[in-house]
Amino acid sequence: MTERTTDRADPSETADFGFRTVDADEKRHLVRGVFDSVASRYDLMNDLMSGGLHRLWKRECMAMLRPSADRTLLDVAGGTGDLAFLWRRKGGGPAIVCDINAGMVAHGRDRGIDRGMLDGIEWLCGDAERLPLPDRSVDAVTIAFGLRNVTGKQAALADMHRVLRPGGRFLCLEFSAVSVPLLGDLYDRYSFAILPRIGEMVAGDGDAYRYLVESIRRFPPQPELADTMRAAGFGQVTWRDLTGGIVALHSGWRL
């Protein structure tokens, strides 16, 4: 029997879309539009926005995961495949990339073809709140810079817990609450004044990157996300701040 969660956000409920409050279903539509708009420039924008740091953060995530050939990875909101590619290059077994946005999935698959990674990665278009996978079917689950875009975060975390095998590990890499005061001030100025301009110049969509900045500020701080993970069923929940808390790497296990 499938242990699917039943607490997906009700269509009549509201959700944050950046600093706006919208209907839950409208958020799904708006987020899809954001990533439809930026899919082809997504990787370039990640490099420009973070100065390449996103690659180091993802490597740290993969180092904690310790890939092995006898384990299967599910990367949720996996977009253009960065974590799946790292997993395979580090000796990991099969990888599944699941993203709700068909444009991101198509771009990621194309990147895999360009890199000669034709085997060992499955590309799925699916909702993080209703993952198209059986119970206890994967050994590790990751989500990098995607949870804040999910409408029903509790439902998504519960479903990621559902598909993990007992003893499996979950890692969430996400922008978080800066823990260094002076860094926080500089980060705010950069985020609100510069990032949307870069988005307009490079991706042709400043509003999309304005939303992304706002979504970071509305995302729960580290202790609150840890509590939400525990409520979704994860045990031994911890987190590690990276780059002064600009990013946090949360870890949990299916016990």
C-alpha cells in the first residue's frame, strides 16, 4: 500500500509568492511561469548570482551524502541536473531527477546528453508533493534551492520521507538566515539592488529574480525548518550553515 501524505495544500488556501500572498493554486502557476522564463539561462544565472559558490555548496552536499554504486538518489526539484551529475561522477548508483517544470527537465536532459551522461539518470516531470515513485524506493533524497518554491512544504517533506528506504538520508540545501550581521546587511543590498538587474540583463526577466530574492527572505530560518522536517517524520535532524548562513544544509534520516 502506498503511504501517500494527505496534507497537500488545499486549493482554497493561500501561500507566499515572494512578499505577496496568493491562492495556493495560483502560486503553483506563478512559480511554473518563473522557471519557464529562466530555464535556458538558469545555470548561467546561478554562477553569476553566487559567484560560483553554488558549485561549492552542492559539492559539500554531495560529500555529506557519500555516493556509492549500490544506492539510488532522488533529486527533487532537480532542475538542470547538477546534483545528479555530481552523484554519478562520484561513483553513485542510479539517479532520478524529478522537477515539476518540463522546461527545466528538458534543459537538464540536454545537459546530460552534452556531457555524455546518457545512462544512469532518469528524468521525471512530477510534483514534489506527489512524487511519482513507490514507497521506500530510494536510498537518498536531495532538494537544492527548490523547497522554498514548493507550495505545500510540509506535504513535500512528508512525501520525500515516504519514498526513502529505512536508513535513507535526506539533505536539503537552501538559502537561509544569515548568521553574521555585517554580512547580512551586504547580502540584503546585493540581493535587492543588484540581482534583479542581473536577471533583467542576462535572463531578460528581472521580476523572476525579484521573486527569488523575496522567496529567500520568506523562507523559514534554520531551527524552524528543522522542526518542520521532524514533523514530516525525519529523525536525527541537524543543519550546517555555509558561507555565514547565506545557505544552510539540513540533514535528516528515515529511521
